Amino acid sequence: MTASLELPTGYQHPAVTALLGYLHDVTAELGIGLESCTLDHDSPVSAYVALDIRLPHYPGRDVALLWDEVHGWAAAIETHSGEDLIVLRYLGGPTVAPAPRRVARFVTALREDDHSVGRQDPVQLRTAGDPGALAALLRRPAVAR
């Protein structure tokens, strides 16, 4: 289920609550707000973060960060036809919840067309499904990431 960040009163999904805190930290590091985000709290839990940048090889295309509990962060561009986004690069491991400054460096590398950060193929960093374990991972201090 895709949803805005407004969760119903009494919502008890621990991973989504923890993800909101993590997204807050990441978007703050990027200089944007949570209003740029949407969540999908079905399994695998995932998020979309709209970025206000353009990439050198894709002028006129909107850019977004995608996050999911299996692969972590990826950068994608919107298509003009409303089809699925085109994933350009994955940040990669070792965790699905790297420090916000590492995510910001990934975005900077994308903007500068620096291919030394990230990878083209996804890596499974964890298995989806255990919301308690995911919540604990997302709540870890950024220093440990």
C-alpha cells in the first residue's frame, strides 16, 4: 500500500515508524523535507524520495531516490510515458540503512556523473519480512552505519 507519510492514528508497524525517522535524517542531509517522500508499507517496505536535481545525461527527466528493505538505496529517473522508473545505480552495501551523509555523497556523485560511487546491479542486503528486525536496523545510530 503506497501512502503519504501521514499514518493513521494508532498505526503499529514498527518498521514504518523507524523508516520515517531514518527518512527524516536522510532528507535533512539532502536539504529537502519529508514532503518529498512516499512510503509503501507492504512487503518489502519501500520509499520514494523526489529530488530537485537533473542529471547530465538525462536533461528534462525527474530524478528520485528509491529505498527498499532488500536492496537499500537506488537512483532512478522518471520516464515520460508514466511507466516504471528507470534505475540508474544502486548505492550498495553493507547495509540497507547507511548513514545519511553516505546517501548524500551518492546523490552528489550522480549529479557529477561520478561512477565510482554505487553500482549498476542490485545486491540483496537482507531478506524482507521481519518488521521488528528492520525497525531495529533503521533505529541504529548513524555512526554505526
